[in-house]
Amino acid sequence: MIRRGLSLTEIIIALAIAVMVMVPVTSMFSTSGQQVQKSRNFSFAAGLARRISQHLMAMPFENIVEVPLPGLALHDSPDDVFFNPIVNFSASQSGVKKITASDMPALHDFLVQNDFKYALSVSNVSFGAGDEIKSISILITWKEAGRNMIYRTHVYVSSV
Amino acid sequence: MKAQFDEFTRRATALLNEPGILEKRPAWQIVKAGAISLAPVAENAVTQLEPEIALIFLLASTFTGSKRDSLLKSLFGAAMNRLPSDNFIRLMSKFSQAELKDNLLPFVYESGPRGSIACFVAARLKVTLATEAFQYFLSARAWSPTDLMNLSLLVKPEEASALCSHLEKFVPANDSKVLRDNINEFRYAVQNHLAHEPMLPELADGETSPPPSAPARAGETMRPPQPAPVTAKPLAPISQSTPSVSAPIQTNRAEAAGKPNLSQKIPETLPTEVPAEKSEGPGRPNQSQPQSQAQAKPKSESLDVALHIPESIRRLLLPVGLTMLFLTLGIIYSTWYFSDPEVMTSTTPATAGRAPSQWVDAVSQRPVTARYLAADKDFRMGELFLTRDKFAEALKLFEDALAAEPAHLQALVRSGYCRMQLGDNKKAAEIFRRALSADAGLSSVNLYLGRIHLAANDNAAAEKHFRAEFKLSADLTSGMELANFLNRAGKQNEAMELIAELQEKHPGKMLVLAPTGSENKTERGGDQP
């Protein structure tokens, strides 16, 4: 008589095959997921640095001041010239949007999750006769998979 | 007559050996013609031909009605004396359910091997019975556990519960304990779907194999594995006080699971008959099966996991189980992956407001320390002084940077450059060599060293560094520097070839070698690293 059923050997073989398939699939998801996260964070950091550098070029020379490490958190940070308000959809204060949980919950959560901060390292050199140059290192820091990440870029702003 | 039978046997055997559907085999028409020719002696044919050939004869013949039924009954009756071959059972399946019910099922009433075999064959042929029929079958004779299992396969699945209810009402009306036990066992088997496949009936030795005179058939090799037959011992006739059932040949799944069972384990030595009164168990009869030690067949050592769940669900267990496993692991992994432990650490007062001692540079993936960042600030400031050719001030800042972080290679190279511009070539060369030993791939360093060696009239060393720089950078500045050096060193041809090569790469520029006697003046802005 043919006995239908699953033998222990069959179950073990099936589980072994499942594990062999599952491990690379899991690692594939893991690797690709981490890459996506890294890429997203890197792009976001580069975007933040670009926004800061553009503001530095436009703002008064004397207003460019040091923001020491560990820097300012972008979420719920006090009003600053770079990110708060981050956007204004109108000509009045009514359209102002800040990076807060109420105004921009998704962005706020993202910044909280990754602890994005920025810092400015400013070196001021005066050559006399009003000839001054500021070398500014823009430092964007965040946390990613348990590591402290940093993105650095530099701009030179002349007083002239 | 014998010649006719022989001829028909030959053709029918040829038919059996052909592949394909029986009625579509090439020999089928010939066999049909032969069957028609044997019609006048049909009774003789059924009795004298081999069972399979006789069955083909009946399939191919044009008999209808009572004559066909009587022939079939006669053939089945003869065939049920021994366990028919697979081929025979397959041929039987060509008959309609009605024909099988009318001509095969009557043998199920018979006690002894014919009844067991008929029950087994009916189960193999998936014959089903009306609910009311079972009480008559169960009342007709003694039932071995195997026969009961086979009989339970004749129940239509959708009528199983109705049958159980029906039999439940039927039990108290019977005085016979044996019958009540039979019915209870049968109900249990039906209710719990214990039988999945027909089980070989319990037969004596000579009844398990087809007649030795049967011709070799391909189907016989496909016979399901048969257990070792019990010693020849005819089944005892049923009696009210001492019912006897033969020992089961094979272990069913209920035994493997240790559940209340139709056939309990076989003791090593048992009397040939056991009184029915020894059966016990609440609601479930415990039949001890008489069997001698020689008859006892050891249970096969099987790793089968016997799961008493419906077949359809059991077949789904593996894929469903694996799917659930995957989903569970996926959920666990996703929960872990998308959880944000950093959120907790970032908001904890212990770490808030305190800068980490080290970061990972998102571009280079190298570690960046707070000390390095402090040194970098001095370095940037020194760069500002370089924009105004204030080498002394710049050198101080670069050295400050190196004091804070000796591994700041850019500050090291810049300090060497400042020293070179300030005329301290010896110290500058030392700094450049240090930088090259730290990173041989630093650009511009070989260029500066070449210039220092050229100024010291060490053409060989200068050429080595110029070539190294051009190999590293392969840009216009290092190429022109090398070409001018070669020209001044008397290697005009090589210098011209290099200029031609550079010109080809930079068609938008007009490249000329410097006059041989002139100094190699270098603009500061163009050769900085």
C-alpha cells in the first residue's frame, strides 16, 4: 500500500532547501535595503549642505558665524536662517512651514529617526583694508545603522 | 474450440502489451471480432480463459442484460478466490459502476477471503455505496479491521457524517456484541477518515498471489508492495461467542499514531482464538489479534510522521508552513530593519548635546575624528593665506593643523609647499618624502620634488620624479613640466614626442616647449595639489 504523508527526511530536506533559498534572499533584501537607506541619507545630506551654502552666499558676511559640533538638530530646532521656515507657500506668515511634527510630520519623523544635524566651522581671515575671507566648512551629521555619519563641504565667502 | 481460445488468448495478450487507452489500441478491433466469434461459447470462455483474458472477452463482447451479468458474476466469483492482479483490477475499472455494484459487491457479503478480496477490489475501484447499504454489509459477516478500513472507503465522503448518525441509531437495536463492535469500529474509521488507500486483505499464503498459471503481465510489476503473508490459516467462521478474526497484515496509520485502533499490537505468542469478551475500552473495542510468533510481522521501521488530519489539509501543510515561516521571518526582519534604535539614543539626555568622538565620512567611508576636524579648520585658514601668497602665515597654520592631527596629509603637503616657496628646499624635500611614504599616490608631490632636485642640479632624481608625477596625474601641467625638463636635458626628440602627444589630447591649446636657456617658471595657482 502506498503510504501518503510527509516523512521526517522530506521535511528536513524541504526545510534545508527553504533555508538555502531564504538566506540569500534575506541578505539580498538586507543589502539592497541598506543601500537604499544609505543613498537616501547621502542625497539628503548633500541637499542640506547645498541649501546651507546657497544661504551663506546670500546672507550678510558678518552673520556667518560658527555653529559648533554636535550642531543643530534640524527637527524642532529654533528658528534659523537655513531651515526655519523651510518653505513659505504665501506672501504672509500664514503659509510658513517649519520642520515640526505638526507642520511637516513626514520630514520631521525622518529627521528625528536619523538625527540629522548641521554644524558650521568658520575661519575668518582679514588681509586688511576690508579684504576678508571666510572659509566655512559645512558639516552635516546623521546616524545610520548605528554609525555616526558626516558629510563635509567647504565654501569661501569674501567680504568684498 | 481450443484453437479458438488459444487464438483469442494470443490476440488479447497482444492487446494487453500495447500501450494507450484500451479501446484505442490497434488490437482492440481484432479482439472484439474474436469475442464475437466466441459468443456462442461464452460460458466456456469465461471459465476456461485466464481471468484477465476472460475479462477482456467480456469487455469486448456485445452481451447485454442478464447474460452479461451472469457472465460477469461468474468471472468475478472465480477471480475473487485469489487476490487479482493490478492488470485485472484496471480492466475491471472499464466496467460501469452499476455493473460493478451488481456483480462484484455481492461477494463482499461472503465471509472468508472472497469477501475480503471483493471489498479490497471494490475499494480500489472506488465503488461507492448508499448509506443504507452498510448496515447490511456489517451485519452479514465478521469483519477484520482491514476489511472495515476497505469498507469505509466505499462511503461517499459527503455522506460520512450521515452514515455515522445512521449507524449510531442502528447499534442499540442489535444484541450481538460482535456486530456492535464492528459498527463502532467502522463508524470510528469513517468519522476520522482513517483509511486513505485500500489495504491488502488478510489472506493466507496461497491467496495473495495470482494463479501461477497466469501469463506474465506488465502490470504485475506495478503491484503495490505486499507485506509478508501470514501463515496459511483459513479464517475461522464467525460464532456468537467466540468470534475470530485473522491477524492484520499491515499496520495502519492509527497504530503509528498510538490512537485507539482497529488492530492492536500483536503479542508475541497468542492462542489462535481469543474470546470476544477480552475486548475492552470505552467506546472503542480492543481486539486482540490471534497470531503465532511466526505469523507476526515486525512493524516496519518508518520515519513517517503520521498526521491524522484530512488528506487535503495535510498536502497543504508544507507549502503553507513554509509560507508562514517566510512571512514570520520577513515580519521579524522588517521590524528589526525599520526599527530606529537611534531615535532612542538621540533623544536620551546622556547623549544629547555631546558630539561623538568619531564619524564616518559619507564620501570616503574613512573615519573622521573631532581632532581631524579641528586640524582641518586650521588647514582651511592656511589655504586662505595661500590665496594671497602669504606663505609664512600659511605655513604656521598648516603646522598648527599638523600639530593637532599629524595624519592630515593635505596640511603636510601644503607645509612643504610653503617651505619650498620660502626657499627651504631641504626641509621641503624631507616633508614631501614623508608625505609620499604615507601615500605614494599624492598628486603634485613628485612635481615639487622634481623641481627641488632640478634646482639642486640633480637631473636624474628630477627626471625620476617628473616621470612619476606624469604617470600619476597624466595631466597637462605635469606633462609640460616633464617635456620642458627633457628638452633642457638634451632629450629633444622625446620632449617633442611628448608635446605632440599632449597636443593631441588637448587640441584647444597651443603647446610649445620653453626655450632651453630659460628658467622653468611656474605659476603658483596652476600647480597646487
